[in-house]
Amino acid sequence: MADLNISVPHNLQQDEVLRRLQSFIANARTQYADRIQGFQEAWNGNTVVLRVSGMGQQVEGTITLNPSDVTVQSRLPFMATMFRGRIENGIREQLGRLLA
């Protein structure tokens, strides 16, 4: 397994970041329902733990909303490590748009 650590800066109030992220997660749950068999989220303040299952793989990650950035931490399953760069770029791109 490979570690994934991504930080994306923002200039928003934390409550606005929280609102946007919660909306994004709700939309993703619906948008990818045909590809995801399990989708769990557990919020604790400004941190959410996500567990997603799909294509025979399970991924768990933590997203933390900080005053000046959002961090994503996860351990990629072995099968996903070959796509690590693509996954990192996709997360940075999505978060960048979300936090713009």
C-alpha cells in the first residue's frame, strides 16, 4: 500500500469549506452510485473519514478542514498504486475547483 498525502490551500471560512465539502460528498455518492458498492462517511468536527468500496477494492481516507488548507490522507490499495499520480492529480483538481 502507498501513502497518499495531499494538501490544497484555500482562502475561505471553515464553515463554507465544510458546506462545500459535504455537498460534494453527497453529490459524489449519487454520481458514482453505479461504481461504488459501499460508501460510508463519519464526521468528527472538521474531519471526515470516508470508506469506499468499488471494483473489488476498499479505500479509507481522512479529509481534514484546516483554517488555510484541506488535507487528504489515505493508503492506496496495491492495485491502485500504479494510478497514484492520476489519483493525486484528480483529487487536487477536484478540491481546487471546490475551494475556488
